Amino acid sequence: MLRSPGSSAHPATPTARVLDEADESAVHRLLATDPVAACVLAGRVELTGTAQGAVGAPLWGFGSGRSLEAICLAGANLIPFAVPGAEHAAAVAFAERARRGGRRCSTIVGSAASVAPLWELLAPSWGPPRDHRPRQPLMAIDGPAAVAPETRVRPVREDELDVLLPAAVAMFTEEIGVSPLRLDGGAGYRARLAELVRAGRALAWIEDGRVVFKAEIGAVSRAACQVQGVWVAPAYRGRGIGAAGTAAVVEYARSALAPVVSLYVNDYNLAARAAYRRVGFREVGQFSSVLF
């Protein structure tokens, strides 16, 4: 049983367990309740299944028997996902496991309704964070872009990785506040970027050996994909290139990867939110991130 019975005077603490291959159908049913918010998790599960160790990190489950109300991927990112109404109880269960193992993640990220109660429970032992972004609108588009796409945006070739890398590092540093090169000399970051390039999920407008615009499609499930790392070279900003470039990414992703394209953005980035709305994105939820 996932929840131990207790007396009314001393109710038991909700508990979670590590999922295995027998839970795969229940995981798919859970993630299908919100395919856009669950895109990252769904993409991993669709690719690897739920056998222990298959997704590269523990996958915790919370529910009754084989029925699931929430799951949490405990990898480099701690990613909780719960159905409405189960967020707090699931957070109690996941926080107990997370505290037991100690902090190994660099970020807690996901739907704000799931992240907020989890972080509240973990903050006393894991805090303070380097940054906390409690309100990040989750936006999605399921039809053609509303602005003309920039035709010079295309998939990056493998031999252009060294052209793309400086732009990707600049974007990461601007967005996250630290350089991705600070750990292992950037080898891990470069390897991940190379993986996206090989998969046809890194797009850019490259002019005279320099990146003008770039974005990656970081997660893909059958139902949705998630865009990340949208960046325009500083000298080209203020010309509408961000919107036109994102429109090109939308058209490519919808034709080649998934019917719905999503992204999340910091609530204070008003210029980016306005650009995405011009492209045709609409707000469909709220994400939250805790960065260490």
C-alpha cells in the first residue's frame, strides 16, 4: 500500500514508492490528464518505459495500489506532476524521499501547483535557493503561427555545433544567471546540445558563421513538445526576429515532432510574453522553478 493506515489522532504520513514496469500504463494515464504540462515526463516515459533505472533516475509514484495520483522524476531536475487536489499529499510523500537522499538536483521544476508545496516542505533543509521563480506562464499553440516564420531558421547541422555553442552558452548564462561551462568545463552541456543537433531539435538562423536566432526543442512526447533556449543575438534585438524565429520553430515542430508546441517563460519577461502571444501562443497553465 502506498498510504499507511493510521489513527484519526495520528494520521499516517503519505508515502511514495519507486515505480517499475508494471506501472507504465498507470503513468501514461496520469500524464495524459495534462499533456502540455507533462510533456517532459511523458517524453521520457514514452522513450524508455518505467522499469527501474530505465529513465536514468528514480521515478517515484504516489497513489493507491497501482492507481497513481502523482509521480516525480528525481534526476538532475526534480520534476513533480500531480492531478488537481493531490498536490499537497503528493508533496509530503515526495519531500520525505527527497530529504532522505539529500539534494542531488540542480532545479525543481514543473507545474506551480505541484512545485510550490514540495518546495515549501524542502526549503528548510535545502534552502536557500540561488533563484526562485514561482510564476512562469506555460504557453502553447496547436495551430499555424500567427506571424510569418523566418525562412532562414533551419535545423542546425552537426558540423555547425561549434557555431551554435557560443550562442547557447550566452542564452543559458543570461537566463539562468550562471555559465553552463562552470562544471566539467562544459562537456556535459556540449554533449546535450550535440544530442539535440543530431536529433534535428536545434534550430537556428546562422549568418556569416554567427547565430542570429536559435532555439531548441528540449522535450518531445506524442502529444506535445516543449521549446527552450529561445535567443536573439544582442545586435539584432528589437527587430521582431524573436517572434518570426519562434514562428519558424513552431511550424517545424508541428510538422515534424508533435501537434502542440509549448514553452514556459518568466512572468517578468514582458517582451518575450508579448512576442509569444503575437506568434499565437496562449497561456494554458503556470510553471515554477527553484534553482540551486
